[in-house]
Amino acid sequence: MTQCDAPPPLSRWETALMAARLFAIDPAGLGGVSVIAGPGPVRDLWLERLRGALASGAPVRRVPAHIEDDRLIGAVDLTATLASGRVVLQMGILGEADGGIVLIPMAERLSAGVAARIAAVLDRRELVVEREGLARRIPARIGVVAFDEGVSPEERLAVSLRERFAFHLDLRDLSARGLANLAIDPSETAAARLALASVEGPSADVVEALVATAAAFGINSVVAPLLALRAARVAAALAGRRAITEEDAVLAARLVLAPRSQMMPDEAPDETEPPAPPDDPGADEDGDDDDDDDTEPATEPPNLEDIMLAAVQAAVPDDLLAKLKTGAGGPQPTGRNSRLGAAKSSALRGRPTGVRMGALRPGSRLALVATLRAAAPWQAVRRNDQVARTVSRPIEVRREDFRFKRFAQRRESTMVFCVDASGSTAFHRLAESKGAVEMLLAEAYVNRTFVSLVAFRGHGAELLLPPTRSLTRAKALLANLPGGGGTPLAAGVDCAVLVALAERSKSREPLVILLTDGRANITADGQAARGRAMEEALDSSRRLAAQRIAAVFIDTSARPRAEGSDLAAAMNARYVALPYVEASAVCDVARGAASEFFTEPLRPR
Amino acid sequence: MFTMKIYFPFAAIVGQDDMKFALQLVAVDRNIGGVMVFGDRGTGKSTAVRSLASLLPHMQVVTGCKFNCDPGSPVETCADVCDARRDKHCPTHKTVPVPVVDLPLGATEDRVVGALDLERALTRGEKAFEPGLLARAHRGFLYIDEVNLLEDHLVDLLLDVAASGENIVEREGLSVRHPARFVLVGSGNPEEGELRPQLLDRFGLSVDVRTPGNLADRVEILKRCDAFERDPEAFDALWRNENESASALIAAARERLGEVAVSDDALEAMSRLCMATGADGLRGELTLLRASRAAAALAGDEAVGDAHIRRVAAMALRHRLRRNPLDESGSTARVERALGEVFAS
């Protein structure tokens, strides 16, 4: 980590600081800032600048990623309630932060549920509390600063929340020294805050340019230009203007739209998915010469849209640019609950996630404090009851008071790879299959999924790797996997089913990923007979389906034929024909199928 | 002390015809069942639902009744807990907006179904029932944003009450039952976790909303959102007339609903459509019938015609199709295909 090459351009710091300045003026309007940065001086310094620019006395609250509803939304303040005889709300963080900001460290760990609760508050600017006998509406005009500390691109803050933030910053590999000389004048932001309400509405040009620019960069959303418009208004207020000028709009577009770009405007839009349907021709063209016909003729000086396009283009972050060029959009994280190995609720094991009401069931664990807490307010009433009067107890606890601990348990899962290593596959595709499996293994490792490897070739199938989390062993085995011989497909499928069932008995949910060309030609007893081999393979596939084992069938043959899809249908598997297998494509498909499968509720056993 | 929040006017929502139409249909005929809205973020899902209240013709309730009792129907089952009705021999009534109740994530079960009034128990040692969100939503709408993130036991409970139309609470030796007939409106983003199929089937209609691709629409959305943000009152006033005529349309359609004729041919077309799509169960057919009848009423037509069936088929059936792992085409496309088959012959 030495600074041997040129220092990062100052403009990134200026961008980050400008975002902080605008956000500090109107946190609730601009929604939030997502900051990709690990803990450290760079991040601290940026935050310090932001805090200094906030309205004086504006609350700043932290939301831990695994916060519970009692703390986030609020709960009955039992002590105060019992003492005063009136229901008193213990305010949650979202209500406490009204007029200020909430900080979310480790935002990539935020669960989808918490993200949705915060998103609802951002949308409504109030907190609706419907908890434990309390019904309140609490003003909650908040802005959010989410520190995204994820290492891989898939470990990111939930899109549902990030999309509501005006600014997306990346402070990685910036040096704290760059910010040393940059400051925000709090009197400036305070003045802008007062002036904000008197900024007039935008001109049609500004609105159109923002929408067109967003579309040109493939941003398929109405929220983004809306946030950009708000940022432009704040910028105008900051500059002491009563109207939004081109300058403000361009600045807002650079800050809000550039980090969201999905494509560059000079890319041919007809090859990627066009953001606009054909009923609006020219909508997603770049602004070079064929403008929409309602704008000025080309002889005029460059219009706002052109200026904006150029500015945004220049501001697209380098790494994003590289990603756009390779076309790697990547899957969008949606919050931790929807991933592979999703958390399942369990009565007994795992991480405690709160308490619930309910009837006492065998195996559930009573939350004693919560139960007593639930019983406390009712003591006076119960003492009045006829029944209670006959027997005097120090505290009367009834069935409806029972609260139970809830636990979230990471549902464990196993990927069973069933790889065709026969001659027909080996010649062309074994290497690709290996590559794909390797990528999936990396994925499995990230998700702490178990993996198992079954290979079939020659006269039978072999369990090369019993379910394990050891990536190294799996890799080594895979690299040395020899190819050649016939295709005993039925034996391979049977072996995979056995492994899958064994896994299920250990309460790990199996997913079988079969990579084959589907040309079975060796029967179970080792004879070369294509017709019978195929029959057997279909039978095995049906057995797999009958066990309700989730499966993906990746057809690796050069020209997919009916056999592949027939087999996939028989095993009720997701069928993917990949005539030209690319490891990354296989990986995407299997990952998609896997996450789809694992987000479904538990199947009844 | 409590000011009524102004919601974005329904009539000012740009595009999103399917979503708006589905909401209008259930406003005309509540028996169609709930509406599930899937879609991209920022497409005005919540806006449309919350603005429904301004669109619906007002309703009569017994004054002081916490259960939204209808003065027109003499025996509501909540009579034993409804103070307003019990105390007064001749209850007065008043006109109120149709409730559109938000069920926030993080709501606890006692607030949903109702529980004992904590304050009265503490101050006076009395047992009094404090109605929950279900009571508040009676005769109106219950809206859950991000329904796929709501806890399973709450979802089950809601579906149960929505189906039976009655809420039963047993607390502290108090047994309360009150009517809770509401239209459940859910919204969600399929990327954030799928809905259980058995849950999906309980919704009458399901619509998909997308960000409008048309630039002119996006510009218009931006302009209207900005205008609304800067001055909600003025914006509301600007759209009042249009909103009122939309509201009158629904009122008129409700009047007409009973007279809309459904021919045997139309019924047969619906059955064949359900068979062709393989939509499971009778529920699909019934929803299709009610929705096309409401569509005809909205259009001011005297009988259900092919056009009405075509218009509502996708939203009534697309969430009831059996999953076919080999058919990658979307459910809407499958319904469209079936429509082609049924109406071509």
C-alpha cells in the first residue's frame, strides 16, 4: 500500500466534499449518501466534515446492522408507563434522528427487513409506530449515511435503500491528506438551508436535460433524476441563487447520475437493452447531433443536455467505466435475506433476532424478561378479576403474555456438482465445465455453502469429493479430473441423488448441478447400449424429481438436442443450453437458479 | 393538532395504467379481492395506493364507532363492543373518507388485531378493547408495502381475516369479534424475495409496474413530483377536478355493477381461458368474471364483452399459473398467448 504512483486526482475529494456539503443542507430531501469505505482515517475525516456542516444540534444516530425493531422503531417505555399511568413511548432511533442523520456502519450487512423499514421512513418522512398497544406517527425527516464495508462487489448495501440516496461515493484508496486543506464553511450551509425553500421551480430545460441524461446513461429510474433535481435546487441555494441555473443542474447530474451509469451514451444502444421503448425514437440517442426535435437547432451553442452529457461522462468513476466496458453488470444485492443460504427462522438455534408472541410449543424458548414486561402493565386489571382475587400471586402472568425467543439460523446448503467427464464431453468442454465449477466453488466459499463433486465416465460414477467446505481440496481434485470413456449418465445422476439425500438428512438443502451433454450410452450394468442407457438416465432423473431435489441441468453439448431438455424436464430441473459454454455464463445461470431456489420457503419434508 | 397528510392525487399519476385500472376495479367491486402490485422501485406503487382514499366516494359510519360500522346494515357483529351503537338508541352517523390503512413493517400482532387498551387498564384498571389496524381498515383498504418482508405469521393472519371478513380476539378474558372486511393491497419487489404461491393466489388481481420508458412521461413525472413537493396544497387543488371526476366514475360504476349482463358466451370464453392457461382452481374464473364485470361497469357498458375480458385477463390470471420450469416466458406472455387462442377460434 505504498503511494509510489501518482496521487489520486483531487477532484474525487472535491466531489466527496461537495456531496457532503449538499447533503448537510437537506439530508431528508437528498435521502442519503452511500460511502464505500472501510473504517479508517479517510472515512472519519469525511464524516467529521459532514457533521460539522449539519444544522447545529442536528441529531446523529448510529444504526447497527442487526438492530431490532424495539430500538429502531420504538417500544413501550415500561418504567415510565407504569410510573405515570400513561402509555409512554420509548422512541426508536429513526424517530430520535428527526432533523438529523442516521449512520449505518457495515451497511452491507443490513438485512432486507431493516433496509425496508428505513426506506419507508425516507419515503414518508415520518415513522409509523404500530407496536405493543401504541399507535403513533412521529415526524422523521432523516438522511442516511451508509458506510459500505463489503469486500466483494456482491457484498453491497441493499439496492432498495441505495437507490433512494442521492449520492454514491467511493472513498477507497483515497488519502486522508487530500482532504486536509478542504473544508466546509458551516455558515454557508446554514444560509443555504434557509434559502432552500425560496428556490423557484426548475425550468423545463433543466428537467428535460436531467431525464434525458439519465436515460442516455442507461439509468432506468425516475428516482435518479428526481434526486438530481433536488440536488440542483440545493446547489442553487448554496450559491445564493433563487433559480436553478445550468451550472447547478450540471453539478447535480455529475454527483447524482454519474455513479449510477449503466452504460456510456456513445455505446450503440440497440445492442444493449434500450432504456426507452421504440415509441420514443431518439430518446436514448446520445446528444451529439440528432437531438429530440423539440430542442434548439444544431446551429445554436451547445444546449444544456450536451453540456450535461459531457460533464457526467467525465465524472463516471474509472472503475465503473471499466466495468461498463466489460459489460459486467453483476447481480444486484437486495439485502442479506435473499441470498444463497438465506436465514431461516428456528425455534432453537442460531442468532437471536428478537421475541415473538404465541402459544407455548414444545421446544420454544421463553423470553422471561419480555414475558414479565408484557405482563407488568396488566397487573392492576388482573387483580380486579374475580378469579385472581381468590389466589393471590405476586405477579399474574397469563398465556397471552408469553414471549418467545426467535432465532435466525443460516440455512445451510450443499451444491452437488455432477460432472460429465466422458469422452464426448472431455474433448471440448471438460475444461470449461471445470472452470465453471471452480467459479461456483468460489461463490460457495463466500456463502459458506458445502460442496460435493461427483464425476461420471467410463463405466460408472464416483463420489470424488464428499460434502466439504474445503475449497482447496475441491480445486485440486477438479484439476486432476481425467476425461474420456463412455457416458454412464444414469449412474452419475443416481450417485448425485444419494449424496443429495444424505445431505438433506443432515438438514442441509441440496442443489444438484449437472453438467453434461446428455448423450447417455453406458447402462447401469456397464454395457454400451445407447437406447437403454437413455431410458435409465430418464428413470434416474425422474427419481431425482420425485425426491423434490432442486437441480440445474447445464447442457454442454455443441448443438443442444432434445435429449438434454427431456432429461431436464424429467428431473424438473432448470434447463440451460449453452452451446458455447463460458465459465462466467454457467456461473451466472447456476447462481441465479441457486438463489431462486434458496429464497423459496422451506419445503415440507 | 393532527393535520391530514396530503397525498399525491391519484389522477396526477403518469402512466401505470394497469396498476391504476386494477385499483379502480377493486374500488368498484370489493369482492374481486386484493391487489398485488409488483414492480420496480420508484414507480409510484405506494403513491397510487395511498392516494386511493381521495378517489373513493365517501362512506357513512356510525358516529363514534371505532369499527367503521355501517349505519345501513342494522346488525353488525361488533355490536357487543361498539359503544357508540350500544349506548345510543338512535345512533347518528357521519360521512367519512374510505379508510386506506398502512400496515408498516415492524407492526406487532397486538396492534394489527387489536388488544386491550393499555392506558385504561393502567389508569382505571378497566378492561377495554382497543381496536387494531384490522378494525380501522374495515370497509376500506389495508396496504402493506414490501409484503414479502412481512413476517409469515402476520401474513397468514391477514389472509385469514381477509377471507373470513371477521376478526376474533381473545385477550385478558375478553372475547371480541368484529367485522373486518377490507381489500388487501400488497406491493413488493420480486427481486427482494418471492411470495409464496399459496399467498399470491389469495390476491384477486396482480399487476406489474415498470418505470416508464418513454422520456416524455419521465419528464412529466419529474415535473409533477417537483410541483407536489414544493406546494402540496396548490398541487392538490390543481388536480381536484380531475380527481373528482375519477371518483364520480367509480361511484357511477358501482351503481351500474348489478345491471351488467354476462352472457353464456362470455362465461364460456372465461372458462376456456382458464383452461388454456392452466390457471389453478375456481378462484381464477371467479375473479375473471368479477373483474370483467367491473371493467364493463367502469366503461359504462351494459354487458361484458370480449374487450373487457381481454383487458383484465392478465391481471386476474397471471399469478395463478402453474410454474413451468421449461417455459422461460413470463406469465403475462402466457396469458396473452391463451387469449390469442381463445379469441381466435
